[in-house]
Amino acid sequence: MIAGVEIKDLVTYADERGYFREIIRTTDPIFKEGFGQWSHTLTNQGAAKAWHIHRQQIDWWYVPIGVVKAVMVDRREDSATRGELMEILLGDQHPAKLVKIPPGVAHGYRVLQGPAHVFYITSNIYNPDDEGRIPHDEPSIGYDWTAGPEIK
């Protein structure tokens, strides 16, 4: 687990009509840094979006439709988990979760089943000066976005 990355297991209340699921409250400990912007992106099956990184902004991700493999890498100089890579499956057929991504943690995802809808809240409004990009094939990370599931 990367230091500062938090995961909130979501509770779903289902009955014959469908379900209700609460995602986040301003009083949740995972959300203490507060609200800046709420966004929604749709990404087609097989597509990957990576790598993004922020100096100050925190992201909270939720995937209600489709399945993504979210991947994070700790790039913070002073972190005890620097260089650690973390993968998590989000979306349909997986337990409902909210993921918090702190500043300095590079992040991206690949859609395994889609299209996928990613809803994300950020702690600040969009600021191009805080919006960092790292090439998807960055050698120092060494992550293969095209690799399939591990054969066991």
C-alpha cells in the first residue's frame, strides 16, 4: 500500500427496485482536505490514461460503470513508499470502493471492460500549473499498460 493512498469501502443498499450507494460525505475522514471540483470522464474499452501527477491536488476516484485497473506509483522524494506500485480494480463485478490519490503519486488507469465512467473529485479546481504528465512508457516506472492478467 502506498503511503497516503486511502480506500473507502462503499456500502450498497439493494432491494428489488435497484440500489442506493453513498459515495462520500464532507465529514468523511478520507475527505478532510475538501472539495474543489467534480468531474466525469468516459473512456472506451482498452484505452489507457496515464501518467498524471499533481504537486498539490488530491484526487478521489469512483467507477460506477465498467471496469478499470487503476495504477499508482509513489514518486515523492520523502516518502517511505517511494517507488512502490499499486494496482486496484474498480467498477462493475468488484467491491464498490472510493480511492484517494495524494499529491506526488503518479496515477492512471486502463479500461478492462467498457466503456467505463470515472467520477472524480479533486481538492482544487483545475490548475494547468499543477497538472503534471509522465509518458505512459516512462522507463523509470517500467509499467506495461498492454499486459494482460498474470497467468497463474
